[in-house]
Amino acid sequence: VSPRTPPTFTSFTQSPGDLALTPGDADVTCYRVDHVVPVRGAWQGGVAVDRSLWRLELAGRLAPVEAPFIGATGHVVYTDSATKSELGRVSATPSGPRAVLIPIRKSAEWWALAQDQRQAYFDPSSSGGHIAIGNRFAAKIYRRLYHSRYLPGSDWDFLTYFEFTSNNAGAFSELLTLLRDPHHNPEWGFVDREVEIWMTRV
Amino acid sequence: VSPRTPPTFTSFTQSPGDLALTPGDADVTCYRVDHVVPVRGAWQGGVAVDRSLWRLELAGRLAPVEAPFIGATGHVVYTDSATKSELGRVSATPSGPRAVLIPIRKSAEWWALAQDQRQAYFDPSSSGGHIAIGNRFAAKIYRRLYHSRYLPGSDWDFLTYFEFTSNNAGAFSELLTLLRDPHHNPEWGFVDREVEIWMTRV
């Protein structure tokens, strides 16, 4: 039996605390929050636009801090082998300074679908599809997905996280527009809560 | 935006505590532990054969108790629409008095596979396949799957849970034999830690 390689757990928090900052324990990134854009559903605040946000990543456990956004990096759920290899080859690495955190929640209807029904929304179609759209931007936009739905106390299903250089800001806007276009990506119809948190890595 | 229906979180514990037993808060089931059978990997104990085990189920949060086994009931990941409907129609309901908890961990190799590669191990094949084998026993054996891999602090990937009447004990043994047969279910080759906890509902 090989030793367990634990998943990485991530908290985005305004209060990094002392415990989580022990060197070698947490991987810490600091951001200035530039502005917040509610996209779908009510946004009850909690992140002021003039504040900082910290990302704390730990192996195997959550940082012991109060955090409005928590997630875990997981295995791929809709990506096939060929796409996974291709994405590994072409995907952008974290670049900064632009960083956008977009927490997302999907409807109960989505979660009641069977695997083949959900998978169909991701596979490439003549008009797009989530994976085909995302892949077009993989080389310019660094993307990371955190799963939140099955973390106790989470209000979100996913934290989607993006990083890009300032000259790729246009490409990022185009990516968001396509992903939210019901013709190109009908999957987005199941999103019932979403907010954009625009930040700068500092 | 509809109100969130939170996942159910489950702890199997020897110490149910006071907090978790507030009526209407947790759904509590009590078991006598009959015997423990290590199947794969080291089993460092923690559940004595002469002890009780409690299952505490809460919506949206884990019971605030020390628990060696924690999990969340989730959406289906490998089941297609037709199979999901069929299982809903034929599946056994919890019957007792026999109950078996089988925590499972899979190798890093498994978790690195793409979705299509993992899916292939579940789909029916000429020699069996996980889903085809399981479906044959769905009417006799109550099955419930808890996901554990992405819960902070968990040592397991899944808690598989079964209930059946005493006269279906033979069918349950047959189910385990087929699922662990590399010819009928090659997926089991990725299991690197597994233990059977045989119990009686009391």
C-alpha cells in the first residue's frame, strides 16, 4: 500500500490567522480585491472591494480560519484521456497579475441528472460545449477548479479560479461571454448563483 | 434562486456525543459490531469487535464528534440515465438486521485516470463490470455510497454500506466475490485499502 497523497484544500479568506501561516504548512497567496460583480442570484457581500483576500492551500486539511470560500482540488470528472493530455501540454501556468475568483452554484435539477446527461453538456458540439470553449483559451488563461459542494458548511458548488496577464484580459472576457451564452454553452442554464471577484496578485 | 438542498454528511463513530443527538438534528442509527475483516492493506484497528458503532447523519454539516469514518452522499458519477431509473425502481430499501460497512481507498493511479478511462471499468462488459454486477443484487441488498476522499481529514475514498436480511447473506457474499474477481471486475485492482465491518442493527 502506497502512502496516501491527500487532496489539496483551499480557503479564500480575509483573515489568514497565525496557524495557517507556519512556513512549510500552508501555501499562501495574497490578493488585492479590485471589484465584485454579482452575476446570478443574491450576493450578500462579505468581500469588500477595498479589502485583501488570501488564498491558503494545505495538503489534507482545511486552514483553521473563517473562510467564505473553501474548496478541494479533485480528479477530473468530465475530461477524457485525449483532452486531458492535450490540456496538460498547452495549459497556461499561473502568471498574474490579474486573478478572478468566480464561485458558482448549480441547481438541484443539475445534481439530479445522471452522468451521461451531465457529460453531454461538456462534450464538444457544433455550437461549442463547455470543454471545447475552455480549451480554446487554455494557453492564455490559467484555470483552476476547486470542488466545494461536498465540503461541510460550503454555500457553493465550485470555486472557479483564473489568472492571466493584463494583455489577455480581452481573451478572458471573451471566455466568460461564450461560457454564459445559452447557444454555445447550454450547461450555464443550470447555474443559479455566481459572482465575480476581480483581484490583483500582490 | 431556490434554497440550497445541502448534501447529507455521515459519521460512523464509537462516541456519539451529546450535541449530535439533539432530536431533529441528526438521524441516528446504532449497531453492534460483530467482527472486522481486513481485506487489503494494513488495518490499524480502532474498531473493536465487542463495541458498538453509531451512524450520525446530518444535512449540511458533519456531526461534531470524533469519527474514524466520515462521508457525504453525492450525485451519481458513473451511472447513466437508464440505469439510474431502473435502480430507482428495483432497489431494496434498508431492512436490517445485517449491516456491513466497507471503507475503501483507491490508488493514486486510479485518481490520475481521465473520466472515460474510469467510466470503462463501470460499464457492463461480457465478463461483468461493476455496474452490471451490482445491479443483479440491487433488489436483495440495500446499498449506499458515501464519498470520503474530499473530506478534510478522511483516510478513505469511499464508505460503502450495505444492509440485508439474514436470508440474503449468501447473496451478499456472492456480490463481494464477484466485485473482487479481477476477471469480472478489473476495477477492483485499483483498491489498495479495504476492511469489512460486520454489524447488526440494534
